[in-house]
Amino acid sequence: MSLDPKSNYYDVGGIEVSKIQRAKTTYEQYEGYLLNNIIKYSLRLEHKGCKQRDIEKLATYSKMLSELQDDDGSEQEVRGAMGTL
């Protein structure tokens, strides 16, 4: 199930793209990915004509960043759960 039901194309093939990204990047790289998406959706709120959708995406990436911080930087658990892709 996709983290974002309005964008179910993110998990075509049975795994969400963000989970692959998390498994294949360092903690710092993934944190940067999340931060960059938060910046992107914050900056374009008033300019792209889809303000509500951008607010939803901003909330999604903020939640993912918060959960990553709760993860305490431990990469082993996530990488182990993903196996080798």
C-alpha cells in the first residue's frame, strides 16, 4: 500500500520507491532527499496551482523525516528488512 493513496504509481511492482531509496542510500543521503522534497513543496505552494496537493505532499515528507529521526540513524534494520535489491 502506498504512503500516498493519490499517487499509487509509487509502489508499482509491490514496493514503494521511497523504501528502495532508503535501503540503497546512507542515512544522511535519505535525510537530504526528504529535506529537499520538503523545501520543494514548500516553495511551490503558491505557484503551481495545486496548493492542497502540495500541502499533502509536504505533510507526507515531513512525517517521513520525523519517522527517520525516530529511527535514530540505524541503517541496519531497514537494510536488513529490504535484503539486497
